[in-house]
Amino acid sequence: MTHERDPGQVLTELINEVFRANGAFLAAGNHLTSAAGLTAAKLQVLGFIRRGPVTVASLARSRGLSRQSVQEAANRLIADGLVEREENPDDGRAPLLRITAEGWRAFRATEPARDAWANQTARSVNVADIETTITVLRTLRDTISDGRPSRGQSERTIARQTPTVRP
């Protein structure tokens, strides 16, 4: 007779592993980017801004980060001359962030080390398992996002409808 684990407990274990993995990824990112004068947080912002000018709010939403943490990273990048603000033609109150030539140099300087690390680390796991993990994490993210309170719906109402998960 096999004993099936409680799905909520398994999900909680996954959540805890994701938090631990995130810490390890950030530490590795800080190590890999330090020679270019970057941190993992700065690299994340540069990596997104390199696609084109964005607002802090849109960057935060797309990365699942708080606006405040993205603003702090952006301010440091601006102070370092890696990012600049430009006027937003759609909303004068929300300037666009654009990567500078120096920002491009710093971002590109990290690519060889990041690529080598990613390839070496990926060898420790079956690629199919990585792809499955991506699918599972996306599904969970979408499920969680769909459960957020909408305007006019209280968090208390959502709490009554949603089972508790303890990270």
C-alpha cells in the first residue's frame, strides 16, 4: 500500500525549494556579475531594459517584483550611468528607463561567465526535467495570479475561497 502525500504539503515543499533556489541563483548571479560592477538585481533590470525603454511599473509587473525594489535598482543603475531616464510620451509622470552605452558594455561583459555557468549547471539536470519545471512553475504562477483579489473584491473573500498554503 502506497502512502500518497498531501498535495498542499508537497506544494509547500516546492515553494520552500523555490525560495532556496532563488537565493542560490541570486548569490551565483552576484558572483558572476561582480567583475562588471553589477549585482544580480541590477543585471535583471538591465536584461529587461535592453529590449527597449520601459517604465519602472511595467518592469516590476513583468518580473513579479515590487515597484519599490525595481525603483531602487533603477536608481542605482542611473547613478552608475548604466541607465538613463527619458520622457514618456504616453505618461509624463512615469519616465521611461533606457539602457546606456555603458550599460550595454556592462551587460555584455557578464555574458560569457553567465553562459558558461548556465551550461555547466544545466548539465546536472535532464533538460526534459528543466522544461517540465518551467511548465509547472508557469502553471502555478498563472493559478496564483488568477486568485488575486480583483478591484472591488476583498482579500477576505479570496481567503475564504482559497485553501491556505504555508510557504
